[in-house]
Amino acid sequence: MFKKILIANRGEIALRIIRTCKEMGIQSVAVYSTADRDSLHVRFADEAVCIGPPASKDSYLNIPNIIAAAELTNADAIHPGYGFLSENAKFSAICAEYGIKFIGATAEQIEKMGDKASAKESMKAAGVPTIPGSDGLVPDVKTGIQIAHEIGYPIILKATAGGGGRGMRIVWSDAEFEPAWHSARQEAGAAFGNDGIYLEKFVEDPRHIEIQVIGDQYGTVCHLSERDCSIQRRHQKLVEEAPSPFITSELRSQMGEAAIAGAKAVRYEGAGTIEFLVDKHRNFYFMEMNTRIQVEHPVTEEVINFDLIKEQIKVAAGIPISGKSYEPAMHAIECRINAEDPFNNFRPSPGKITNFHSPGGHGVRVDTHVYSGYSIPPNYDSMIAKLICVAQTREEAINTMERALSEFVIEGVKTTIPLHLRLMRDPNFRAGNFTTKFMETFDLTAYPDEDEQ
């Protein structure tokens, strides 16, 4: 087992990893930018090293500085968390070169699954259902329109190096194709330095369902049930839950087997997520694979009573997994609490938190790195907390979440707590009647809380 793990991340996920390290008797090293010197992950780690100024490129994306911090502190492993360098094949390879274990996928696995076009080919070869579309990148508009005729409109153009909704355009007709093509390529080139575009059939009324998988170094893979991530805005997830109110036990089994086959096809090592789109007829199609821990991993942990971070560390240390797949025994919901103003087009709201009260009680978990007096820097993602509630049934989990949200006090900045309160009171959400398009028509003025008046 590792003696010391450096966490190449910040905020709540860094603190989450530090906690598991402590429980496993492993020393932890936090790295931080000058903007994060007062963050809780810095305070609770056994050691902390400043790796640069606030800009991510100069700190959390600065590979030489992170490797230097690992060598300086004699860390024998690095956990990248999510975001930043967690799916960076070069970083994984450099860790291997320096004899530092990267707690995650190998460089080869990241490269294979990070490029969406090659990932789709790998899944197709493994027998995993994929969305009809182009065979690789689309070279020009004429070819794209020809493929669109073959599979039928609507189609969606996607950046091969994409993420977060960038470089994506839905096209409903020939007339829309060329301007959408140029717009998607321009955005993808600016965001990722790669303007490659591929084309897929656009799945209408879809659910975004993902399967959590774990693979060890010996070729064994298991799945840990699904998460429903359909409540999202501009392809950014807001609420996640497990199990999905839309998935049957039979479909869960089929999707789990497909996810295991896909992970085995690339000899996947570590925690990963196979993401699917599921249409209204419960046909499912591979979308992408995330070769890292997910933001929403706590909902899986809560429904099967399983520490995913601990399992990641054990797998990286060469400990084999049991190979047992899991069925959810409880129901859990996670709300991402962002420092944004939902009533002002979700404008970011950095600044000082003047008052902070965390909810508690049975079935309530809060993952956060902030506190009263903490100043939220403007340099990073706006998520400042995750509120996770678990209960025997979905209705009970929603009721617990509504109660916990009403107790959650964050003053001094705007947050998405009022949005989540409204969501928990919405009849369609409570009935499980939603798709990935739910937030496009959701009425933010509905179901206000009396305390918000």
C-alpha cells in the first residue's frame, strides 16, 4: 500500500480524498494555488505545497510543478480527482516515468477513451450499442450532409476532443448543416485546439444514464449500478440520482453487462464511468467514457455503502477486486450547490461567505471545502458544495433533500439552493417525468420558498 499520496486537485474532491487517506493510514499531500491557501483541503492534509498563482495553467495544470511537489514530499502516488489533469494521458505517462503511481487509468486507456471517435469504435467492436453516425471524423460539409441523409435528421455535430457542451450543434435540415458545421468547428478549435467533428443521430427525449465501473490490474471488471444525470443545463449536470426512476431491473442488467464489456475491451484499470443516452423506448446507446472519478460518485457510494475513493487506491496498489456487481439498496440524490445566481442567467457569484450553516440529520451528507469567512475565488469552477440525501425510497429521498436544502444557509454570495428547492417541489421531477431537456422549460418562478420572499 502507498505511504503517501499527493492530491493533484482542489476543493471538495481534494478534501474527500484526504479523508479516505486518513482512514487508510496513508499520509496526504495537498497542492494549492495562492488563491486556495485558505481552503479546507490545505488545512486538513498532512502536508501542503503551493504550486503557483491562481490561474489553472500556472498551478493545477502545471505538470512540472506538481511532479516537483511529489518529489519534494516523497509521495509515491498521485490522485488527480476529477477535472484538471485527471484525464490527461501525458500526465499519467509522466507519473509512470518518475515512478509515481497515477491513481487512475493508464495513458493508453485515457488516449483510447478520451478521443470520442476512437472510443466509439472501441465500444462498437466490444458489442456495446452505439448511436448511428459517421465512421470517424467528417471531412467536409458535403460528406456530412450525405451521412445525415443516410441516418435521418435530426443529427448532432460533436467535437472529437469536446466536453462541457462545446463544439456541439443540433441540425434539423440540410439548410442548417453548413452554418452549424462552421460554428462547431470554430468553437472546438478555440476551446480544444482540435476542430475535428464527427456526426451522430440526435436522440430525442433522451435520458442521460451512466454506469459506474471498477476494473483492476488483472482484467476483472464489475459495475456498481447506474446514475441518472438527466437534470442538466447546457450539458452541465445539476442533479444526479441513483437508481434512475426510468430504469428497470432488466435494463440495468443489460446496461451493466454492456459497460463491463466496454471496460474489458480496453483492459480498464480504476474507477470509470460509461455514459449512455437512453431514448423513450429504453433503447440505450454509448455516449462516452469518463476515465476518472465523477463529481456525482457519492450517490453511488450511498446506495451501495461503498467507498469508491478507497477502491481506487486499492486497485492502484495492485489489490484485486471481488468482481461482484451491485444492485442499489437505497435511493440517493445529489444537488450541486454552485456559487451562481439562477435568477440572473446563472451568473457566477464569487466572493466572501459571511454566514454558513450546513444541514444535518439522518440521511444527509455534505461534501464541501468552504466555511463562514471563506472567500470563493473567481478562477475556478463555481461548485462549492454537494448535498447528498439518501433514504429507502425516491419519495423519501426527495423529501429529505427538500428539508436539507431549506436548512442550508450560505450568505454573502448567490447560490443555486433556491433552484434546487424549486426542483424538489416540481410535480414532474417528483414523478420522475423528465429528460435532458427538462431545464429548458423549467419555470424558475414556481414553488418559491417562504424564506426567500
